[in-house]
Amino acid sequence: VNGSSRLVFSMGFLVGDANSNGVVNARDLSATKSKLNQQINSANFFYDVNLDGVINFFDVVPIRGRAGKAIQ
């Protein structure tokens, strides 16, 4: 990360995959909707897809758009 190592590796993440199962699906959407209007804290930060500090409609829309995407 800071350039002090010569190790090379691949890293992947899936925006909208709130439950970390490798797929964006209805469970992620439902979980995010259940957190609507919450301020971000250490327990719910991964539901804030657009990183605006609150879980809202603007986090739900991108998850819908990513439905079915998976890390391979």
C-alpha cells in the first residue's frame, strides 16, 4: 500500500454487497433498506454505498443497479 513492499496481489471488492457473500442480491437491498436514514457508525458503514455519511435512497439505487453482480 505504501510502496515499501515488492509483493503483488489482486484485490477485489463488490460495492453494494452488504453481507459479503460475493453477490449483490435482494438480501443486500433489504438490509440496506432496513437501515434507511441512519447516520453512519462502526456497525453500519458498509451500507453507505455512496459515502455521504447517511444511509438513504441514494444508497439503495446503486444496489438495485448492481443486482446480480458477483466477484469471480
